[in-house]
Amino acid sequence: MEENLKQHKADIIKIAMFGPESTGKTTLAIQLADYYKTEWVPEFARDYLQEKWEKHQLICDVNDMLPIAYGQTKLENEALALANDYLFCDTNLMVTKVFSEVYYNTCDPLLDKAALKHEYDLFFLTDIDVPWEKDDLRDRPEGRKSVFAVFKKTLIENKKPFITLSGDKSLRLNKAISIIDDLRKAKEMGLSSRDFVQAYEYGIPLENIRKQLAIFKNGVSKTFLLEPATLYNGILKLSEAEFKEKAAYFDSNKSELNLEKFVPASGAASRMFKFLITFLNEFDFENESIKAYLNRKKNSKLPVFVVGLERFPFYDIINKKLKEEFVSFDSLHRSLRNYYFIKLMLSEDYFDYSNKPKAVLPFHRYKTHNATAIEEHLYECANYSSSNGVSNLHFTVSESHLKQFEDIINEVKSDVEEKTKTAIKVDYSFQNKNTDTIAVGLNNKPFRNENGELVFRPGGHGALIQNLNVLNADIVFIKNIDNVTQINQEKNAVYKKALAGILIDLQQKIFYYLNKIDDNSFDEELLNEAVVFLKEKLNILLISDFKSRSFEDKVKEIKLVLNRPIRVCGMVKNEGEPGGGPFWTKENNGKISLQIVESSEVDLTNKGQAKIMENASHFNPVDLVCGIKNHKNEKFDLLEFIDHNRGFIVDKSISGKDIKAYELPGLWNGAMANWITVFVQIPLITFNPVKTVNDLLNQAHQPQ
């Protein structure tokens, strides 16, 4: 490269304005230089072409491109020597290159090479949403959109880090200042400009990345277990009569309430079919039978699947397709028939069940049709989450799966509404990209893909606290997509209503105390009553020095512990299911509370902690009823009640490389850690998850 086109280096942040004519580049460069008390680089071409016109009455042509490049480089290098921490460039050689290509269909090789070689920490692509301002050197306002597209394409093709700035002068300036301040923080964290732009486009705050990297380095603090929550020691037990009484109480109060059912449903069904995918990868169908394979691999789940094949709700549809594909299918050896059944069921060219969302798979066989989990949730929603003839159902889904959900809803909703005499309003939300978390290698440094980009992964179901936070319901029922049943539906609805009845009863008392505090009529008698209520009904233990505090401080503490979202959680007896359970826990500050804790949150190398975990009498089936508004009928900001220290570090692999990923505090674990929590034992018949496809053979999923 010619010396006159060589860009000098300096340890400062250089920002280049980039965009078509009359898009505010000069104004922004001047404003930023003034704000940061540093230099800005003017546009050399403006004075150069003005002088050419005044002396020779000639306009710009292709032969001016290289002299303009020389002059622009000189101006930039001179300003660089005087700059303080930042340098703002009104234009740059990349702009000259684009103009040369747009207007003259060519670019001098020296200019092209230099333009690509020059480096800036960030380009601000200035949008065309500002009015065109005419002057003697500008071309014309027509075609701005196409020229802007060329500018943007140039940045993308040459992998330059850029952010588009839109809006008026004030909005652009404020946005640019915020971006530049964050860029400096990213540099201090050791991230590149491309890393910064990638995080910016995801909407991921730099502070989140910083905290996550620190967590990988220092590890996740473990939850300290005091003892399992048990019946009469953290878990409420009701008789069948009491369940019916609480359900009736809910029914008598629900007309005044806005109800909604919240169903996390974004997961694919890959885990359901994991053992069958393994079978397809390992089975030598030309040289062995399935029996021989079982003797070789000891796959205990496969025989259950094969023996129960005709009892699966999808058997008929897949079997019909097999007979279309194989003229003499029934004459094949049984081992081959079973093999082809599994192959078609999972093949991308046919049913592709393992790559579909679990929600859209056939779960239950009825006389007239097969029902998906979506359809069953519609019926459930109408049965217990409805008031005044209206039911609201919210699914969290993957954006790529949305159409599959909508197709099923459109097919079955009217029939469900007619049978239940309930209008069902269905809406959806996606997991926000800004809740994705950074992945690291085994050295705890940010992991990069084959393109050198950072890898961000979904933050787990804990990210759904943001989805829950936007709901405007008084009471929200939460249940996983796969926990549905073909039997006991009306009976199960009673238990769900009962949980809601308990919540309403408790909430009314909580609101009573809070209203008394607000209107200054909360006296010593009510305080003593509230203390008993906290301990006996909410299992809340007040701070150790509560008794020695003044009356005013006691009232403040009572208000603090009561003015929170509340959840009533159904708990089933522990029968060895993997997952979380109810425990009494102790925080570093001495606070004791009831929590739903996963085994991965506990230091199982500590024999005492492992023993407590092992002795859990109950299991969390994810059967929650939540109150998310306060005594003033205002929505709580649920993000304020997260225990951010209860995330998870998990081992994963990408393209054969081992990585570590961070999952946010679980939705019903750390994300709700600072809620008022009440545990209630519910019958095991309410818990019917489909973790593997074989679970569909269980009684709860079979026709009666």
C-alpha cells in the first residue's frame, strides 16, 4: 500500500460515520467530539471539490477518487495525533470506495485495498430517515434507499463492525453516546468490536456477560439445605373434603378475577426419542435382528416400545404410511417391520417426530381422533382457568414452531369451545434473545464458532420469567406442556382449583394487612396477629432480632415480607422421579425459607447435603398457581424477586468441542426464590409427564 494511504495506529477508540449523502454524519461527528472533548476528522472531499468547482467549474469525476483518498487519510492521521481517547471520523476511505463504485462502476485498486485495510473500532451507519438537505456539492435525493442498501451491504460483506443509527439528531446523539460508553466497557472486558456488536444485536447487556464470565471463573454458589420440607413441616395436607371446599371457594370468587394459564412449550421432542435415535445409529439391520441388538446393547427401553407399539396413538398413521411405502410390508420379518416403523417415525422425510415440538405430537387416542398435548391443555384451561365464560391460554414457544401450534389451535379450538361452552383466547410468546447466555471453553474464556463469533445459548426455562412478567392476569396457572392426562381430567381440575382457592384465601389476608399498614391503622394487636399468620400459614420466619426492634421497624419488616408475589405449589410424593423438590434452605445472611431446589444446585460432595437431598419426601411436578399483583392491583415486577446466585453451569458440546454453558435461575427455582411460597400435597394422579415416548403407554395416557 502507498505510504500516503497508510492509516496510523494509536491506542484510542476510532469511530467512523458511514452512510449516503445528507444523513447527518458531519453533525454527529462534531457532536460526539464535543461531548468527549476530542478531535473529529472533517470530510476532505468537500473542500477539495469546492475548490475544483470554483477554479475550473468542474464537478467530481472518477479521477478525483484517489486524491480524495490521499487527502482524507492525511486529515485522519493528523487528527489522530491530537485526539484524546476517541477519534470521530466524518467519513473514511470506505465511503469513498462505495461512491466510486456506485457512481463510476469502478474503484482504483489502491483505494480499494486501502479502504479494506483501514480499521475502525465501530462504524455508525447513518440512516436515511432524516430530511435531505440540498447544497452545491450534493447529488440528488432520489435513490437514497438503494444507495443506503449498498452502504449496508458493503459493511456486511467486508465484516466491518457496525450499528445503524436512526432518528432525529438528539436521539442519534444519545444512542451513540450510550453505545460508545458500552464499547469501551467491552474493550476493557477483552471483547472485540465484533463481539460487542454481536451482543448489541442480541440485546444482551454487557453487564450480564461480565457477570456470567465471573460465574464461570468462580463457580456457582450452592444452595444450602437445612432439611426436606415434609407434611406439617412446610407442606400442607388437605383431605378430599378440604380440596373440594377450597375449589368451591375459588369458583365463588373467580368472577372478579382475570385468569390465565401459562404453559412452557418451546422444547423439541428429541429427548423423548433419544433411545430410539441411538438404536437407529447402532442397529445393523442387514446383519442382525432387534433381539440380537438387544443382547448386544442391553437397551432396556426398546423392548417396552416394541411390545407396546400398537398402543401408541400414532401407530395407525405410521403403519398406514409404511404400507404405502412397502407393497408387501406385512410379509417382512417382524424385526424389519419394527425397524422401518421407527425409521419413518423419526425420519426428516416423513414424520420427523424427534425434531418437532413435543406439544404437536399425538399424545392420546380417542374414538374419533388423536389428541395432542395442545388440545388437552385447551380442555384443561376451560375446565379450571376460566371465569365469566372466558379462558386465557398462553404458550411460550420457539418462533420456528409457531405455525405448527397455530395450525392445531385453528383446527381444534372451536370444537373445544363448543363442548366446554367457553371462549378460549390463545396467545404466544418467544423466549427473548436478550436472555441468551455466553458459552465458554474449558478454560473459561469465551467460546467462538468456526466464524470466530461468540456463542450465545438459550438461558433455560428461567428466562421465561420475562414472559411471565408481561402477563396482566390476577392469577396464573403454570403447568408444563407434557403433563396432561386422558383420564381423571375433572378430578384433576378440582385439585388445580383448590390450589387457586388456597392462594385467594391467603392473598385476601395478606392484602388486608397491607391495606391496614398503608392507612396507618395497623396496631400492636394486628402486628401480633400478622406474625402468627406469617409463621403458621406462610411458613415465613422473621429475622432473628425482630422482637427487639421498634414498632415502626417491625411494621416495615412485616410489609417487606408480605408485599411480594405469591405462589401455591402442588407437591407429589417422591417416587424416584428426577428433578427438584421442596426444601427448607438457609442463605448466607441467615435467612431461612422454603424453596424448590434441583439436585444440581446442591453440593452433593457434602455427605450431609447429599443425605438431605436423598431424603426428600416430595417432588416438584411443576403445578403452580401464582398471584402476580399487589394489594393495589398493580403488577409486581417479577424480575425484582429473582435470586441471581442460583443459576446452573452445565456441560455441553458444539461441533465435537466441549464447552460450558450457563443457565439462568430456573423459573420455579431461583427465578421465584423471593416469592411467598406455599407447598400443598396433591395426589400423584395429577402428575403424568411424558419424558420418553414410552410414558405414553402409562395408564394416564391410554384410552379407558
